[in-house]
Amino acid sequence: MKRVVSVSLGSASRDHRASIELLGERFEIARVGTDGSLDRAIAMLRELDGTVDALGLGGIDVYLYAGAKRYALRDGLRLLETVKTTPVVDGSGLKNTLERAAVGFLQDDLGIDLRGRKVLMVSALDRFGMAQALVNAGADVLFGDFIFALDLDKPVRDLAEFEALAEKYLPDACKLPFQFFYPTGKKQDRPPEPKYPEYYAEAEIIAGDFHFMRRFMPERLAGKTVLTNTLTARDVEDLRERGIARLITTTPDFGGRSFGTNVVEAAFVALLGKRWEDVTAADYQRLLAELRLRPRVVEFASTTTA
């Protein structure tokens, strides 16, 4: 049996464990939150290093992508460099493969024609594969990174403009504490503070990281399709109550909820028996094909808009 643990800067209230089987191999997987404490996360990673088959870094990115460029976050590197023996991942490898495939799933399996569809991408930097795939499919994408990470009313509607802004601002921004951009710890348990309703209202599809999405989420999201990542049962019920028509999570259901891409990527690395830096996109694509992993789809109501 292989053991995979995700050490997350997120709230411990979202912790979860599951036993699964992948290609005939049994896995015990767990997500453990440190309530936003970088020091606790470092201590836990040191304790687990060498005792498990793979580690995931949750609630934080090590690398952000825009176009062909990769940017390293200072705090993410601190966590990554803490681990000396066990393979450790942040989910970015799968975001550039699994989440691109999820956009194809919308078109090919669900029959959603994305051409001209209005999509609110709450943060493209941590899910550039998904954002780029949506643009390539012809969707009308609003990049909300400034809005949802920095609370600045600066919508960006052009991919080239987004990449230019990333190149301008990210080298300095990556040196700041990660909590400056992203809700960690108990902040993940706070109720949404509705803001910028016009961007939610105009979108047919709301896509990207759920915590960014939730931060300013309005009371009603009637008829929307939500394409996101890690959700608890409580999150799913909250979205249902807000009136969404369809929920799609890019990672499958494991033991009653979707896990983050870092958990699935850690399991993949454990299956491959490679160091993270040696794993290629082709490796991930091969496993995705062999495992036939499909996004989780929950239909709440019929809709003609998305």
C-alpha cells in the first residue's frame, strides 16, 4: 500500500482521508491543514519526509505560469526545499494536463460549445492550462487575477495583455507572503463577502480556484456552470443553494469529495516511482489515459445557457 499526504496551508476543517485503488495499487491519501501556519507546515513536512511515498503541497503554489514563463513563489519554494527525500509536488504538473483535458471534456462529453461563451476565470496564474484551453476553444474569457487576488477592479480580457501584466508584476509579487494573495487557514471558513457582482452576473461559466471564486461570491448564481477544483460536501451544498445549474470538478471524487490537484499529482508520482522534476507531461497524460479519470459532474437543474 502506498501512502500520500497533502500538507495544506488551508483550514484544518477541510481535512479528509480516503482509501482508493489506482491501477491495482492501494493508496491511503490524506489532506492535513495547518490553518495558515507556514511554520507548522514546515514542521509537518520534515516529520513526514522519508515516511510516505509522496507529498503534496496544498493551499499554496510553488510555481505560477503565464505563457511559456514560470514564476516561483518564495513561500512555495521554502516548503518545497524543506523536503529532502520524499517526492513532493504542488499540483502544477496536473494543472497543465488534467485541467486542459477538462475543457475538452466540457465540449466533447457534455456537448458545451464554448465558442463565444462568457467565462469568468477567477485566477489564470495558478491554472494557466485551463485558461489557455478555454481561450483556444473560443470562449470569451475575463481574467480576474487582479480582482480576486488583489481586490482591484481591473478585469483583463485579452490573453496577450494578461501575459504582459504577469511578466511586469510577478517577479516582485512572488517575493511577498503567499497569504497576501490567497485565503489560507481560517480565512477559508469565513462567509463570502459579495463584491463585483457584475462579473459573476455576466458569466455563463465561472472557472478556476474555488477559494478565489468564493471570496466575493454573490448570494445567487442562478443557471451558472461552475468549473473548479477541491470541494467539500458543504461547498457543494452551498453552490446548490445559490442556484447553479451544473458543477464540474476537474479532479474525480475520492471517498466522498474531490481532492486538490496536488494530491492526485502526488499519487501519480508515487505510481511512476520518479522524482517530480523527472516526470514529463507525457507521463501524466499516459496515466490519465490508463486510469480513465473523468471530471466529476453534478447536475442541479436543466439550463439552456451553460
